[in-house]
Amino acid sequence: MTTFVQLLLAVVITTLTFLMAFAAIQVFHILHEFRLALQKLNRILGHTQSLSETAARPVAAVNEFYTEVKDLVNQTQDQIIAHTPDRVIAPKHQHRSSRLRPHLFRRAGIPIRPS
């Protein structure tokens, strides 16, 4: 009977040792895959800066273009206002509500007078 128990104990210990070794090998494979995934993520994050700079250049150029156009329009508008006499053509039929509205067209802070 003791031989059977010793044999059974040896088989169980051998099986458990084999399973523990197999589990340890699998853990090392999982850790290796995790390391490779982290390296790939690190490369992706490293390329993100160059990609964002590449994408930002055209956006900055478009922004600069529209800023220049806005400045040119403002400058041209100021030149037109400076060379235009103080004349406003009043509509023939002025509604009561239009007289209550504030003056939309002003020159140097002073309302433009009709001529």
C-alpha cells in the first residue's frame, strides 16, 4: 500500500512540476509579447510628433494666408473710407423701426450724416 501511495505521490509531483514549468514558459511568452507591443507603441508615439508637425504646416499656411487677406481687406476698406465723402443715401421710405435702430455706419466714432 505504501508503494502505491509513493508512486501516486511521485506521479502527482511530476505532473505538477511539468504544469508549473509549462505555466512559467507561457508567462515568459506573454511578457515577451507585451514587451514587443510596448516597443511598437513607443515607435508609434515617436512618429506622432513628426506626423503632427507635418499636418500642422499646411494648416498654419492657410491661417497665415487668411490673416494676410483679412489685413489687406481692412487696409483697403480704411483707404476707401478715407477717400469717400460723407454722403449717405437715405432710403425713400424709412420705417419707424429703422429710426430706432442704432447707427451701423460710423466714421471715426461719429455717425455719418445724410447729405
